[in-house]
Amino acid sequence: MTKPALHVPLVEAWRGPIVESIMYGSAAIVDSHGRLLAALGDPGGITYLRSSSKPIQAIPLVERGGMDAFGLTDQELALICASHSGMDEQAAVAASIQRKAGVTESALMCGVDPPTHRETHLRMTMRGEEPTSNRHNCSGKHSGMLALAQQMQVPTADYIQPDHPIQKVILQTFSEMSGVPVEQIPVGVDGCSVPVFAVPMYNGALAFARLCDPSGLAENRAAACRRITHAMASHPDMVAGPGRFDTLIMQVGGGRIISKGGAEGYQAMGLLPDALFPGSPALGIAIKISDGDQGDYYTGGRARSIISIEILRQLGAITQEEIDGPLAKLAARPTYNWRKVQIGELRPATFSLAVSF
């Protein structure tokens, strides 16, 4: 049994002159050499990455040559790393991956989930269209896993089971990227039925730091990591969707930042080399909101986007102008009652990262 993490206040909900609620959590900032540069709360707390692990889960397909073997594009790779919104163009990209890999939508074992993109969901409802598996936010990941099974020439049936060859390869890859031995990684079942991994916050951040600076990895893996980060940064609209934190922060980052959220209040981000200043190291950032975060997971939750933006601000990765502009709805912000009267605000707790490079 793992010990409870020692979380600290990260975000405060003010009503009038007092703090009404406090959202606790932890964060770790790590470079690709494994140096813990800053932490909030407990960087050793063990928790599931949930969908934040998707870019790592995509590595085996890319490093084994699956992209070239099936003629997959960077846009399709971005969707393989995504928790997408179920929009028409995203569902079409999932179908394209399946077509190129020689599988069909019926092979997906992620289940069926209505689009989280409200306009898409409304249009489908008005025309009487029922959602299918390709609308599920994990359909890209599952399509990529089926492609990996085809690439490895193993059965596609039961590809979600932990003892399936592709899941063993994915777990081994995650172990190597995070620096945690396979036998020490708790494995659960994710919302879409595939295995999901739990590691200390430090190691989740390390995996993203190595993803962003794979220079110390084997040549095939390093090339795969670079292709994944390029695909995500080039097609942020595939990774999430309009108005969602991962998409917006990567658009603002302009190729310097990758971001992938997960359920239950997990957020992983990576800064590429030179993102902060010439010669700055790649960084991995892992954040966990202890109560799983209240609010809409698909837009960054009630607390997660606020603390993510504050950490990036303190690091110098984003400007105040960007926070006040495209990120305004997800950063520290006023709160209103049903009559649209401002009654308080959500804002980060007071802390200083004091990172020294």
C-alpha cells in the first residue's frame, strides 16, 4: 500500500474577503537529467497519470517504424496522443488511422462516449446521429494501439489486456521513460479499459522531461520522442479541442510547450530545450489536484489550469499578456453568481518556485 501524499494548498476560492475553499495538490519540476528543480507538496506521492501517459504510450508505435509502415501523418500521431473532443474532424482522423492500419472502428474497445464539444454534440442530436467509438476521447490512442498490434504482427483481439504483447511493450517503455522498474509500477484500469500506470510525481515529470529532451536515449527512441512532441505542438487542435487547456497552452507555446491532461486532476507538461532562454534545459512538470479537481475536466478543471498557468508564469514560459489574452478563461479569474454578479475569485495560493538552473 502506498503512503498518502502530503499535499499543500495550490488554488484558493475567495468569496468576498475570505477564502471559502482550498484546493490541495502537489507538483514536481524535473529536468531530463533527473534533477528535481522545484516541488510543491509531495514530489514522491504516487498517483496514476491517467490520460497524461498517452504521449508515452505512443512511443512504441513510432520507434518500431509504424508511422512509415502505415503512412501515418503527424496529425494522426497527435490524435493518438489525444483526449479529443469528439468533433467531426477528429473522428475522421481516427477513422483514417484505422483504415491505414487495416483495422475497423468495430475493433476499438474504448466504449462509446458522446462528444464533449457541445456544438458537435448538439448537431448530432438534432440530426438523430448516435455516437460511435470514434467519438470517444480515447479513440486515437486505441487506434494507435491496434496499429501497434498490426506492426508487431500479434492478434488485435483483447489488445486492452495487461498480458497482451503490446501492453507489455508499452509498460516496459513507460518504465524506461519514468525510471521506475516495471515490478514497482501499480497498474490499474483506465476509463477506456486499457492499463494505466501510477508512479511518483517526480517520475511522471521525468518521463515528460525525457520526452522533450531525448538526447540521452537510444537513437530510435529519441527520434520517436522528437516526432511525438513535434506532432503535438504542430496539431494542438487534435490533442484536445477548442477552448481546452492542452490545446490553448500549446498554441500559446508555439512549439515550446507540450501539454497533456489526465482525469482525476493530473496534468503533465513539458518544456523543450531553449523554451525559457537560450540554453535552458528541457523540463517536465507533473501536477496532481488531490480531490481529483472540481469542474470540467475537458477545459482544465477548477484548479488544474490555474496552477498550471501560474507555474508556467513563474518559470517565464508564458507572459502576462498571454495570460490576460488567450488563457484568460482558464487562469486566475473572477467568479460570479447566477445573476452574473461577481462574488469572488479563483486564484493560485501564494508560493515561489525559486528554480535555479
